[in-house]
Amino acid sequence: MNAKSILIVEDEQPIREMVVFSLAGAGFEVREAADARQAQSCIAERLPDLVLLDWMLPGISGIDFARRLKREDLTRELPIIMLTARAEEEDKVQGLESGSDDYITKPFSPRELVARIRAVLRRGGPAADDDILRANGLTLDVASHRISAGETLLDVGPTEYRLLEFFMAHPERVYSRGQLLDRVWGSNVYVEERTVDVHIRRLRKVLEPHGYDALIQTVRGAGYRFSTRL
């Protein structure tokens, strides 16, 4: 079974190091970010299974960042646990209303943190049927992060994986390059729209030997569509 990926967003390095040590020891894969901007880049690179988010961050606060994540299609269902020294009931309510799934006040014990994370992951995990996306023999297993054409596993890069996952989850709809950048890369990652074309070509190249490249259709003047209707 693949280790669950946790992104810790915390500007205080000693706390970050303690959390990384504790979670790695509990079998999680842990990535770090010191602020919302770094966190957005990490999420764009690869979507984590859960975000541990400090309330008081430099620049964009954890509350505002949580609200932003919950507005975007790609991260709307991403579980968030807020970490903060603010322990008043009003603060907890504000944290939960931002879209956070749980709220832990500092200082906290590593055992409590691990238990809370596991509880949120159990509560927010997708149903088994939602873990598998299929189209004409092409299969994307969300849980194992694998793509197969029939019995053959395909080797795709992380961005191409996210593109195909988004396409297969939203078939028969046309998306412009700008929309794909927002949904797959994230609205706060600034790259040129031509970047989409590059990754579409790479994805088609992987799918082509198995005859699935035609599922990703170019719609002139509009963008791209994933369709089984050839």
C-alpha cells in the first residue's frame, strides 16, 4: 500500500521539523512548505492526501489559503487540518468555517496529531468506486496512482498524470488552455498557456502506442476535450 502524502505548511522551522519526524515515523510521506506560495507549488506538482496548515503564515494567512483551496475544483475535496495557537471557541469556528476538516491547537502531542490525521483520512477518503476511472479499456487508479492500457502499465510524468485524471473525471466537456491551467496546475501558478500544449503532446505520445491518444481531442479555437466518441 502506498504511503499517504501529507503537506505541512508551517513557517516555524522547529515545528515543521518535529511534524516531519513524527509523521515519517508513523509511515506517512511528508513534504514541507514555509508559506502559502510554496504550498501552492507543492500542490501543483503533486496533490497530497492531506494538508496540515498553520493559521499564522507570512503573506497569505492559513485561513485565506484554506478558503482558496476549497474554491478550486482540483483541491475542493482536499482534507485540511488547521494548526494554530488560537484556542478560543470563536477561532475554532472560524477555522472550521474556512473549510478545514479539523482544528488542532498548539502545543500538541505527536500522537494526537497522527491520530487526528488518520481520523480525517478515514472520514474523507473517497469511495472505492471513485478510485477507478475507466474509458474504453484505459484505466486510471487514483489510489495507487497507476495508469494502464489493458494489462500494460503506462509510464507518465506527474503533470501528464494530473491532466489525464482531470480529463477522465470530466469527459465530453471542452476546456480552454486557461481553464486547464487553473484546474490542473492551480490558479496561482504562473506559466504560459502553451505549456498545456507541451504536456498534451507528451500525454498523447504515451497513449499513442495503445490507440488512446485519439481520446484527447483538440477543439479548434476552444481547447481540448476528453471523449470516447471518435
